[in-house]
Amino acid sequence: MPRKTINFPDKIEYISILDENGRLDKSLEPDLPQDVLLRLYRYMVLGRRFDQRLLNLQRQGRIGTFPPISGQEAAHLGAVAPLTTDDWMVPAFRETAAELYRGRSLESVILGNAGFSEGSSIPEDQNMFPMSVPIATQLPHAVGLGWAIKYDKKDNIVMVFFGDGATSEGDFHEALNFAGVYQVPVVFVCQNNQWAISIPRSKQTRSQTLAQKALAYGITGVQVDGNDILAVYTAAKEAADHGRAGKGATLIECVTYRLMMHTTADDPKRYRKDEEVEQWKARDPIIRFGKYLKYKGFLDDGKMKSIETEVDREIQDAVDRAEAEMKKLTDPLHMFEHIYAELPPHIQIQRSEMARELTELQKEADHG
Amino acid sequence: MAKMTMVQALNLAFKQTMAKDPRVIVMGEDVGLDGGVFRVTDGLIQEFGEDRVLDTPLAEAGIVGMAVGMAAYGLRPVCEMQFSGFSYQAFHQVENHAARLRLRSQGRFHVPMVLRAPYGGGVRALEHHSESREVFWAHIPGLKMVIPSGPRVARALLVSAIQDPDPVIFYEPKALYRAFREDVPDEEEVFPIGKSQIVREGTDLTMISYGAMMRPTLEAAEALKEKKGVQAEVIDLLTLSPLDDALFTASVKKTGRAMVVHEAPMSYGPGAEIISRLVEKSFYYLEAPIERVTGADITIPLFSRESSYLPNAARIIRKAEKLLSAP
């Protein structure tokens, strides 16, 4: 019997609409209203400048370590742009600008980074999960949310974020497989920023693309220029529509770059060359989008400057409010909140013993 | 009221809970048409359909991770781990998320899910099918850990676990699935999580156990009465976390002598915590060092040697006699 070829959909599309030189493919240009475009630009600038401010606060010891997002603004803002308020976002930890775009406050980010659990509080009107640190573990949650939405007969979708490193984790594969089996309305957005701390994308997998991993699970895969917000938006809109129409999940690989360190505890000079970073700076998503908005007549240098000034003021106000708030969050016993619906008796005892000890120690310190 | 095995009683809990509450979803490997490898979910897919009973792909982290998302949305998923020995592939989902999503979202989400798993030895099973690793879960803040010991209480505890607003690990002693029958009332019955019960009253010593070890413990208590006229008080913990220390502490204050029986390895086992609580709360009432009858600190042997490993009535009686002979 001769060997045969098994045919299956083995094509992965690559989408680029606005290239690094600012050249636009008009045939692919999404029809986005001016206010949405300007709002996206504003949040890109906010995300970038917030990183710088957080870095300063961290270096001054006013907050702890945090994961900067610089370079990846288009890859996550473009992705959440097509979501409705009722859609769900399940972040990893490097999508701060998208969380802000969907309503998270700057103060909550600062509080979280300053070591206050209150920072991860999620208002009832935001369908968003808290940031998730253990790599890829949030992907199955998105599948569960997607399944529940279907069971609930709603037409919302779930968008879940993760990096290139996450595609090596078992939870990534289990989640994509479950998503295929249950045809859930989930958009998996991979922020392929080329580095999982010190491990380059080439050492993470032998696959030519990360998007092609979708094919093994019978879901759609697409690769986009992650520094082109128009391309990211287009892919995300199609994937969201696809999910809403009951056609199942999509994996979007956003090819982007982490311009700063993994977290502020990391020194990228140990594992990557400055030339590489410089090459990617030339593909900066904000500069590129700014050129586009100028070309459209929606922005000029003066407006750009005033957006930066406004954003800086917004950040400063948030820092002031967060630091004032921190001064009020002095009760150490808050650590016992939100462990159980109702604290079991033995933990109530531990709580009151800690309260008593802390009071007594304070008294001793005051009189010592 | 009908005489039921534990498998039938658990099945009844599902049927009644699922009929009442459309948020309850059963999921796991082979839980649908096969009815679960122990048949606990038998007939559920026929009665409630594929939307309520999910035959999942074979991936424990996927099952539990998916359940976390479903529970956060507002459903009440009940996951079956085919054997507790396979649940470790979902350990990170329980530790990192199920147990702390309430905290991680500052109360916005909670995870009312149940993770069921058959545990323990005694059924001549394959490797990785017989461990008793309840302390893995009992150690995690944010979880509750329940182990029933008979059909009636298993049914009542499963209903409570499904209704609980926090994630519950529900270990089922597989040696007891069909070991005996009990009267189980037709009308729905619950048993509070976090409460233990005295199953045999006595004055001479307190025997503390749970799950499959309740049978040899009770057998030993009866034998001690017949042979020596000893009145042992026997406590069935039922919930390992949070531990109902008030009940066993009060008992030991009365008897002055205590022993703990479990099939899990001795070191850092449930006995270690129970004895710590006894020392903290009833030290001055103790008349003898507290004894433990447990598995050795080794991997449970394959089944040809399993009966030598597992605590039995004879071993429990010997330790009880030592405890009683202490001055």
C-alpha cells in the first residue's frame, strides 16, 4: 500500500497592515472611528509612561518589583479593543495597558506593586480576572469561563493572554485542546515578545511559528505583527466575531518585543545584546501608530505633546492617591480577609492571637 | 429509606442536587456513558444530558483549571479525579488558583467547586492507585478537605460540599465503595463540613480516625470491650480541614488517653496535627503518651504486601493496650 498524505488545514496567515516604516496596506485597514483610534493611542502612551514612572518608584523603593510592558502596547491594546464590556479578559501579567483600557485603575496597579492585596480587587462591573503569575495556569480558566458563557447561552467571549514561554507549559496544550473539544468562545492571545526571562523564542520550541500550535487542536491560528495595532485589532476582531458566532476558539500570536527587563529584578544585559533591542526600538508600536494618526489627520505634534502632558498628570494624581491610600491600609489583620467565605474557628483564634501579640509588641516597643 | 452502598449513596446525592440546581456540573474522565470507573456517576448523563455531565479529555490540570473558570462564572462544578494518584497533575491549579481566587480577586470571585477523588489502599489496585495523601490538600489555606466513612454520611457530606462556597477536596475511601450498606434516607440530608462525630461513646481511651480506617478502628474498639471490658470512645473526623478539634479535645479531657489511626504515612501525617492540637489543648489531662497507628514512611507497597502495610484491628488493639497499660 503506498504512503498517503493526510490533508488538514495547514496554513497560517500572517497579518501586517501598518509596517515599521509607516506604510499602510489600505485594502486591510480596519474601519475604526477616530475616537477609538485616539483612545487606543492615549492608552499606549499611558502604558509606556506609566512603566517609566513605576520604574522610578521601584528604584526609589516606593513599590516592589513589577513587569514592564514597554514595546508590547499594541499587542495587548489592539487585542482588547474589539471586546465589549461584558466580554471577559484573563490576563497574564504583562498586559497592564489593556487592563487600564478595560477600566482597571492606575492606583490599583500601584497598590498591587506596593505589596497590598487590595490592588487586585476587581470591581463587580469589570469582567476581568486578576493577573496570574504561574505561567499558563490561567488558560484553562478562560476555557471554563467560555464553557460557562455557552452554557448560559450568552454571546460573550473570553480573551486570555500569555507569553511565548507559556506555549511550552502543559496547561497551554490542555487549554487549547479543551477549547477545541468544547468549541468555546475563547481568544488565546500569545504575546510573543521573544524572551521568557533569558530564554529566547528559538530555544522555547522548534516550531516555525507559535500560531501553528493551534492546528493540532483543531482551532484557528494566526500570526500578526504585534507592533502593528491595526493588525492586532483586525485579528482580534475576527477571532472575537468567530467566537461569538459559535465557531470556537482562535490562537493569535502577536510577534512583538519586550523592550525592558522581565521584571525590575532582572538584568537583560546578561542574556541579550543591545543591538537587538535597538533593532526592535526601530519598530516601536507607538511611533508607528502616531505616524498613522498624523497621516489620518487625527493628530499633530501639539496634540501628541498635550496627550503626554495629560497622561503624566493622570499618573501623578494616581501615585498621590495610591500613596495616600497606602497610609490608610495599616491593618495587618487584613491578611485574614478573603481566605474563606467564613473564617473557620481555628483561624479566628490565630487571627485574635496575632492581634493580641502585635498590640503587646507595640506596647513593649513604645515603652522600651 | 433504602439500604445503599457508598457508591449508590453518592450517586443519590448527585441526582438530587443536580435536579434541584442547574449550576451543578459533573466533569471528569469517563464520568458520562461509563458512569465513572467506580460507577459513582452512573446514569447521570442519561438523566441530565451532556451539558451537565462532561466526559472530558484526559488531562487533570485541564479539568480542574476549567472548573476554576466555571466556578468563578457562577457554576458549581464537581470534578472527578479518576484516582487521587492522578490528581497531582492538577495540584498547581488547586494550590495557585482554586484555593486563592477569592483572595486574588479580593472577594470578587470565589470557587465553589468540589474535587472528588478515590483514595487509599485495600482494593488490590495498580501502582499509583492506593496512596493516602490527604495532607497535601489539608495543608493548603482556602481549601476544605473532607473524607467520609460510610454511605449515609458520604451522601450528606457530598451535598454539603457541593453547596459550600469554598473549594472542597472530597476524598472517597475506595475500599468502602461497596464494602457495606447503610440505611440512607430518601429526603435530602446534609452534614456540616468542619464537624466530626463521636461514633462510639467510651470513657477509657479516645480513638481518632477517618475514612477507610474507621472500620478497623471500630472493630478494635469492640474487641477491646469484649476481651478486656475497655470502653473506647471513637471519633470519626469526617473533615480534615478545618479540623474539629473541640470534639476530640473534649473527649481526651474525659478519657486521658488518645490514639490516632490513619493509613497515610506517619511523618507530617494528619496525626501530627491532631496530636499537636491535643498537646496544646489537653496536655494536663493526658495520662499517657499519645499513640499513632499509621502507614510507615514509605511508598505504599504493591498489593501483595498491602495488608501488612495498612493498619488493621490487631495493630490498633496492640497500641491501645500499650496506651492503657501506661501508668
